[in-house]
Amino acid sequence: MELQGFYHVGIVVSSLEKAVSFYRDILGLEMIVGPTDAFEGEEISQGLGVPDTRLRVAYLKSEANVIQLMEFESPKSPVDAPLPLHSFTTTHFGFYVKDLEQTKQELESKGIEFFSPINIVPDSLTTVINARKWVIFRDPDGVIIELVERV
């Protein structure tokens, strides 16, 4: 088996319009598809492993990275709050930024609340992960997003 590259990150959201507004208008990602009309029927339900699926999607991108936003109109989510970061299956994703201090200030001016001040990557990891500083926050549905300044 040979994986040929990363395709996308899929995020289940409570409101496609609210999520699109955040990822497009706050984070500046480019809309490439959607929001779509609802997809439903046996094929989509079976493909996703979720009976009685009815969902809409939107795709946005930042350079070569794509985010798929999915709003399930049915069935409704069995949880009504985001899981803590240390929970199994909780995930996060990160974006490189040119100037982390400036980006953080800009997002704070738009109402984004960060978990902490900017953190420093330990020297032992800096060259391995090509990063020197990082900070995290949540999107409107609680998805964790990391911002990283490159070495």
C-alpha cells in the first residue's frame, strides 16, 4: 500500500452556515464547494455507516489543504457539547502561519479566545516538526485548531 497524499479533514458541524462563516470569513479559507443541497438515501447512509442520513456539505481550502464541513440534518448528533481534548477520537488540526503573534492578535480582535499565551516548541522537536511556536483555540462547535509558526 502506498498513500499518495493527504486528501482532507472532515468536520461535523451544528450549522453549515455558521461554520462556513467562521472558516471563510474569520480564518480566510477559500470556498470551493457548497454549501450543497442535502444528500440522502440508502447509498449515503450505507457509505457513512449512519442510518437515515441527510446531510449538507461545504468544502474550503487553504493552499493545498481542504476542509470538508458536514451538517447532519438527520440523524441529530448524540452529543450536544464538544469532547475534551484528551478524549478518545477527539482530534485537532493545525495551520502554519507566517507571524503567530500578529495572527493571534488579529483573531483575538475578532473574538477568538485562545487556550493560553503562545507556547514555544521544545528544541528537541523544532527541526523535526518544522515549528517553533504554537497556540490553540476552538471553532464555534468546539473543534480544536492549532496555529503554528514555522522555523
